[in-house]
Amino acid sequence: MPNPLASRNRQKTGSVRKWGSWALVSFVPFVLLPFLSTSCADREGYPEDLDYPARTDLIVDETPKLSPNNLSAPGAFEKSIADLALVGGKILDPAANQDPWRAELNELLKEHFGTPAFPRVGASKDGLESAANALNLDPKTLELGSMAYRRHCLQCHGLAGDGRGASGIWVHPAPRDFRQGKFKFLSTSTARNLNRPSRDDLVRTFKVGVHGTSMPAFGLLAEEELQAIASYVIHLSIRGEMEFTILRTLLKPKSQIVFLFENFLPDEEVSKDQEKLSVFVPKYLKEILSQYALAEKSILQAPEYPYKDEDLPESIKRGHRLFSSQAPDALGCVSCHVDYGRSSPWQYDEWGSVSRPSNLTSGIFKGGRRPIDLYWRMKRGIPPSKMPAVTITGGDEDKKIWDLINFIENAPYPAKLPPEVREAIYGKSGRLAPAASSEKPKHQ
Amino acid sequence: MHRFWSLLFATVNLACLGLVVAAYFTTDWWLPDAASTQAVQIDWLFYFIGGLCAFFYVATQLILVVALWRFSSNRAGLANPVHGSHVVEILWTVGPLAGLVVITAVSFPVWKSTKYQGLPASFPIGSDAKASDPDQVILVTARQWDWHFRYPVATIAVNEIRHWSEDGNPTDIVLADELHVWKGAQVQLLLKTTDVIHSFFVPALRVKQDTLPGKTIPVRFEPRLSNVRFDPQKGTLVPGEQPKTWELVCAELCGGNHYRMRGKVFVHPDKASFLAWLENARQKSRARAATETTGNSSRSAMPGRPAIAVADAAPQSARGRTSDPVENESGSSIGNQTAEDSANP
């Protein structure tokens, strides 16, 4: 057996020793590397040269009149929007039109709304600075909001707030597309057709999430961060709405810029030479900002709760009657919330996605489960999802609305309902499965 | 440099030992606070097994270093292999076996006390005769991607717990990402999930349990350190005896936002503080009136970084929900009813 220590073999062992030492030593920096890197990612914003992309996804002009019979398959939301045209919906394709005004629109959007890294609301010459600042839409807050949005919201809600982020395309219901300027869970008055959220509506949604969807609660973020994100979301929504409004009007055949003024700024006197996008954008922006300002001051207040604890069962019974009876003095909610929501029909909402009146026996309240949240849902409705505002006639509105709220609050809990109501909803055994199986639409 | 390898091994080993010692004296690198009674037992087990392994580690490395030193030069001559020794072979089998048996024996009681608490007396494996009914029952629902905690407002009898976990009450308080308990309470959590497998993990409490779809899994622990206190005058949480942040994290990959599925654990010093907080939360969750917009609070926040600084993290994040008594709608109480409670017949 050769002696490994003999001199003729020394050469090999010597080189092994040398290279082996170097190999060992060279490992050291790799071991230390994790400790040297720090997480600076949370301080970073968007790249400074990144622009908001011009909108290329399809625009839903009109949803079909037919009821849907299909949910979109996971990751196929865009295809389901395109397919709306096959069932009677009207779809507009921004990619099909490359007229010069498209480039002008993109320039105007950039001028008035900035870039993701440097967002703003209003160009400097618009004179809208004080209006924007009053709504906390100043550049500094928006920059903070942009950084926070990039870290927390981007992956579902997308760069421009289109709801088609990397995670967003796989969840159902789809994350909110801010670009129509519409939100579901509002606490503001419907007077003058105002359907803007208050800032608190948005922050509340951040803090508690939306149960029944994939929107988690972000209550552990600092208050300032949440407020900044709310500002940025409003910015994305206003920018998106501007783009959406203009595209939706001008992509239609034979459309003219003057239609924008006629439809959206009817009170403005506009001369022939002012019929330009560069005139429309700042004027419409001013209009939107004033609507948001008005919304902040128009939070609906609920009437005082008129009942004591012992009145609850009777109140629930009255609320149940309001809900389920089709008599003229009742509300007939059951006509949409069929079988108390267990067999609600599927329908299209304004974003072209498929949803249905909620199942009131499930205990899931997407917009919040406090009594005041339920009051807001019913009092002013959920316009994009076609939930009408509840109008109570025949006097005693204050009591009746609380009857209805008491009923809705207790409907998911069979043990808490008066016997007749429990039997009406859950059948004789009290824990029965839904009376009729709700037909689930198949995936495409 | 004949002794290079011996020195290299000696240096690296000393450096590793040095890191371990340094880690022990630097709080962040060692075990988190032992915030529950079972944490104390589990930590003891950790040290015992660690010490046993350390003994063998030092012993073997010492032999290695010494051997490398003494036999590093070719003047030492050829090795003299040992051909079998019955005694040695028995020793090195029985010795480790005894060690493992000892480790098993000391682990069993710890496992029993963490996993088998509160079993009925008829249960065959180590039911604890003195295990008491829980002082607090909370339903924890994991969902993609947050945690919902449902606190009962009314007391629930022990034999009603199961019904309550499935049915619930409309007056229950549902909060997202906030676990409130008090020091010395026997806490029972009922874990559920609405979608995929998550895992409820609080390092400070040494509690980890997967949540499985279709199952309600009980977990028990008893906190022994308190980090917050509820101040009724201010209507907010303020730092308690140990102003630390104890995080709840999800420990089972559950989707794109698994990494951020976190919560905070607030341990009140006594039941009174907890009840005061509970009443405050109950009033908010029963809000029947809209309140004024409060605007920004006076704390500064670093964008993108959640408030997990050590000093006043617990009240800071709680203040985000309960910033002042006026802000009724700030939403700490607006989680939503768990779906399966009512939807599963």
C-alpha cells in the first residue's frame, strides 16, 4: 500500500492542501452574506422611469341583460370579459384604436396624474392644488402611499389599480378594479347621485378586510400608512376614471369630444375652440374632486336605536316580514335574495364580473358586520352590484330600518331567532341545510 | 504549516461556540420571551438536549483537534489501526441509547402537558386530573390571508363550547389579527380555517398548531407574562409589564401572501384589564352611529415598515384601531362572522 506521506506523493497532498484551504476560506463570505444584506426593500418606491401603462384591456360598456351561467375560470378573467360580447354585452377594445387622440390622452394623464413613483393629482397650471390638498392628495402623501401600495397592495390590485396583479388574476371575486371610480361599501349619501366613498370608508376596508373575499385585514399597519394608501387609492381611482370615461366615450363609433362635455360636464359652457381633451381633463378633474369633497361631508347618520333588549324578538319578526313579504308595505328583498340568499341568481356587476345577492344565512357581511355598516348597506345600497337603496314607505321609517337590521344581524343564528322566523328560514329542525340547492354555475 | 488543519478546525469550532455564547447574551438571537407556562417547560427541554449535544460536540471536536495536532507531521509514523474491541462496541451502543432514553423520558411530560391538557378523566393517556376548565375560549379562524378572532361576550358553559364554536352569537366580537388574553388565564383556542391549511404559530407562547379544513382543533396555553394593559381613561392599550411585541405568524405555506399573514398577541395583566378592553371593543362592534373622521394621529410612521419596534409596538398598532374613543368606526371590531359556523350544517 503506498505511503501517502512518502515524498513522491507529497506533491499531490501539498496541492490538495493549498486548494482545499482556498476553497474553505472562500466559503466564508457566502456564509456571512445573509447577515450583511439588510432589507431595504420597504423603503423603495417604484422605479423613477416607470410610467403608468396606457390602458389596453377591454372596457365593459354595457353588461349583458341575460343572467350569467358561468364563473370565469381561474386566471381567465380577461377572457370572460371578452366573452361578454357573445351574450349581448357591449365591449370596447382600446387596442383597436390608435388615433392621435390616444397619444394626447396618455400625455394628458401623465401631466395631470404623474407616474407611479411621483404621483400627483392635477397639473400645476390647473389651480387645483388647494382642492387636492384638502383631500390629502398632495404629492408628499401620494408618494408615501405609492411606496406603501407597492409593498402591500400591488400584487393583487395591479400597478394602475386594475385588479389584475400577479395574485389578483387567480382569486375570486376579483380584486377591485379602481379604474371605473366605483366602490361598493360606501357610507355617503346618495343625494344628487353622489356615489363617492369617504376616506374613512376606504380606511375601514383596509383595517378589517373584506370577509368572503381574498382581501385581508391590514389593521396592523400604522394609521399614517393606511391614510396614505387611501390617498393613493383615490388617486388611482380618479386617474382610472378619467381614462375610462374618455375611452368609453370616444371609442364608440362616430363619437366626438363634445360628447364628453355634454355627458359629464353639462353645466359647463364650452365654445367650439375649447372642445379639446386638454380642456376637458382639468375641468372634469375639478368636478371629481368637488364630488369627493362633498362626499366627505355627507356621511349618512343612522337614526337613534329605538328599542330595548326585550323588544328584540318582535323587532326581528317585523324585520323578517319586511324582508320576505311581497305586500305593498313590505320591501320584498326576498325577490333578489331568493331563499334568504341561498339560491340567489347570478348576475353581472358593473365591472363585468359575476356575483349575486348575498346569502344572508351565511354570516358573511362583506362591508362590515356592525349595525351601522348594515344600515349603510341598506340605506344607500351598493350601486355597482345593483343592490338598490332601501326605501321605506308608510311611516315609521326609523323603526322599520332598525327592524330590518335586527333581522339581518340575527338571520345567520337560528338559535337566536323567534320560533316562527327560525322555522321560515331553517325549516322545522332548525339546523336544516338550505331549502333548495343553489345552482352553482360551472367554470368555463 | 503542518498543524494548519488542526488550527483551522480549532478556530472554526471556537468561533461557533463563541457565536452560541454571544447569541445567548444577545436577546434577539436566542429564544423569544417565555410568555407562557409551557414555554418554560419547552425551553428547559431545549437547554437540556442542547447541553447534552454540546457535551458530545465539544468532546468529539476536541479529540479531532488533538489528533490533527499530534499526527500532523510525517514524523509521527504510520497509524496503528485498532481491530475490534468488544467492550468499546458495547459502550458506544449502550451509551447513546441511554442518552436517547433519557431524552424521551424527559420529553414525555412536556408533550403531555402541552398537547393533552384539559382531557376528560376517562381519556387513557395522561389526562390531567387537575386540569381545569378554560377561563377563556376564543374561536380562531384562519383565512387567506389574515386571522379572525371571535370573542364571546357572554360566558359559555364548558359543555356549550362546541355549539358556540359552530353557531356563534350575533353579539360576539370578531377582530382581525388581534389575540387578547390575560396573564394566568387558562386559554383555549379553537382553530378553524375557511380555505387551505394554515398554521397558528406564536413563538413567544411556544404554541404551534396547523389549522385543517373541516376540523376544529383545540389548543391550550396559559400566559405568564403581560405586555399590555388597557387604560379605561384613554380607551386604548398602553405598554404593560413587558413592553414587547409578540407576533402571531402563519407557519404553513398558504398562498401568495402567506409571508404577511400575521397578527399580534396582547396579554393583559389581569382579568379586569381584559374585561375593560372587551367592553370597549364590544361597544365599538355594536356601533349604531357614524362618528367623525379623526384624521391622522400624531405618531410618525415609517412607510412600508409595520410597527414592530420593541418599545411601544403593542399599543402603537392597537392604537391604529382604537386611536381615540371617538373613532368608533376604526374597525378593530369589524371582523366578520366566520363562514363555516353557520354554513356548515
